[in-house]
Amino acid sequence: MKKVVVLGTGLTPFGELWDLSLRDLARDVSLAAIADSNLEIKDIDAVFVANMLGSKTAGQSHLGSLVCSELGLDADSTRIEAACASGGLAVLRARESIQSGRFKKVLVVGVEKMSDLSGSEISSALMEAADEEWEVPYGATFAGLYALIARCYMEKYNIEEKHLALVSVKNHYHASLNSSAHFQQEISVEDVLKSAPVASPLKLLDCSPISDGAAAVVLAKDSSYKSKEDAVYILGSGASSDTLALSERNSFTSLPAVQKAALKAYKEAGLSPKDINLAEVHDCFSIAEVLAMEDLGFYEKGKAHLALEEKETYLDGKLPINTSGGLKGCGHPVGATGVKQIVEIVTQLRGLADKRQVKKADIGLTHNVGGTGATSVIHILGRK
């Protein structure tokens, strides 16, 4: 397989960005990533745009053309939609397009503008990623579906709500060190447990927020990179899918699509879970990070909460997870999340993460999930 290098990255702040439109976010982050790559706009062969809700929030679905128009670029352009896994899948498809020899330098943009709609409107729009026959008509929400997962997990492995709260506490701490994060303040376990109930056992501070934001990367074949010393490569990738409806799964305590996608990525990279130095995982709800810690092979089933208690996944721990703050602390503009995860890992591997820099950062993993695990995309990045 041809090696693909990350030439440049771009990231906007995440949060309620009232003064910026979807168009503004996509343009600004694209220019930032291209500038970081030391390329010119005309050097870009293709554009992949990850977005889920543009037609609902901005009245715009033709986002590949929009980005090219804003850049004054004549290039092949494609919009990628895979619910909250849109960003990870866009990076995967862009990488494949370079490996195939079709393109040499590709811009991947993940963008979402969510705050312009009400909470109920966004919740309804997001449920288009759920099963329209067995979930949506009965009033299910993703908070409710993940609450079912959490309840089953808690019963099976005898853990408590305070263990789930540890995920949010840790990710808010990391976000407090990230100037691009939606929430830059620390919280306590007590804060989480006392926050408003959303869907038992999940509370407000167990849930990722509605965010605006954009992230971008420029990918290229290995020979495009001039400085090999700090080059970051995508070493392995994997994607998999599962049933759309949660009710059709054999188990609620793991996500098979994550396990399958991870195995593909580990195999291609020639690595195993023990080789990973840090990870960005899809903590849309606190229980999702617990499942990810186990489904990715980092911890045995039912044991992740012990690692949380020992702070093993903190910045200075055995396996730092979500140094950006994750979806919970950094924010979750759904189309941008998977690309933001790549940006965070690249920033860490380059040694440019400032206050949240991991001391030993050579191999990083990203874990992006759509729906309740109907889609999963894993990437492994490294400096070799």
C-alpha cells in the first residue's frame, strides 16, 4: 500500500459560533490546512467534504462545490455523509483515492453548523441517523438509546453512575487545556451526578454538546513531504457497519462495528492495541468512551472503569484518551468530529500540543462512530 502523509491541518474553534456561517467555517479551515501544508490552492487535486446536517441547518447540501467555489479551485469534489462518522470516512476515502493513484494531494474538510437550530430541531435531525421504522416513530433519541446501552452495561459489569462521570471529568480537564474547545472549564464527579437528568442513567454532563466548528487536513502521497523528521503518516485504516437499529443487535455492551474496523486498522498498520500511545475516541455520551476503551482492545470487557479510577487515560497516564477534550469537552459538530480527531493526533505526534502534549507520542488512534455503532471508522497514525 502506498504511504499517505498528512501534509497540513486546520481547525476552527468549536462552540456556538454565532458570527460564522457554514460557508465561513468551511472556507477558513480549508485555507488554514492548505497554508499549513505549504502548498498553494491550485495544488489540490480533489476535495472531500464531511457533513451530515447542511441541508437542515444551512439549506445547503452541495458542499463539495461550495468549498471549491470559496477557494476558487477547479477540482474533483465529493460530499461524504455517514452520520457522526462522516469525518472519519471522508479521511478514509481520501486516503484510498491517493493510494489508488487517482489523486496526489487531497483536501478533507469536516464542517457542521448546529447552533442555528433549536435543541429539539437538532435532536430530530440527528435521529435521521437512527432506524426510521423501529426507533424514530417511538420517540427514541440517541440519548435514550445510549442510556439503554449504559443501563445494560452497568447491570452486566456492576458499575455505578459515578464511573461514567469519570469520563466527563477527565475530558473536561483535557478541554481546559485546549484553546479551541467548546468547554474550557473543569468539572467534578459531583457536578456530573447533580446535573439534569436526560435519559437515565445519563445526565446532562454525560452528553456531548451541540457545537459549530470545522476541521481540515491535506493528505498526499509520501513523496510529497519534504521534511521526513516530523512527517505523520496514516499507517492503517478500517471501516465497518452494523444494524441500523439497536434492537437488532445480539449485545448492547459492545459495538461489533468498532471491533471489526479496529482489527482491519491494526492489521494494515502491523500493530496491536499495546502499541498505541494515545487515542481520540467517540465519546458522544460517557458510556461510549467506556465501550471504546474495551472494543479497541485497550482493556478487558468490564474493566475500563478500573482504568478510569486509576486515571490511566489522563494526559500523563498510561494511555491518554481524548487529549483534545473529546466530543464532551472539545465539542461535537458532527461532520467535523472525525477530522478533528485526526488533527489532534497529528498535533500530538508533531509535538505541538502545548499544555496537553503527551510525553511519548509516536502512534495514535482515532475512533469515529455513526449512530449507535451502525458505522465505525478507525485510523492509526504514526511517525514512521
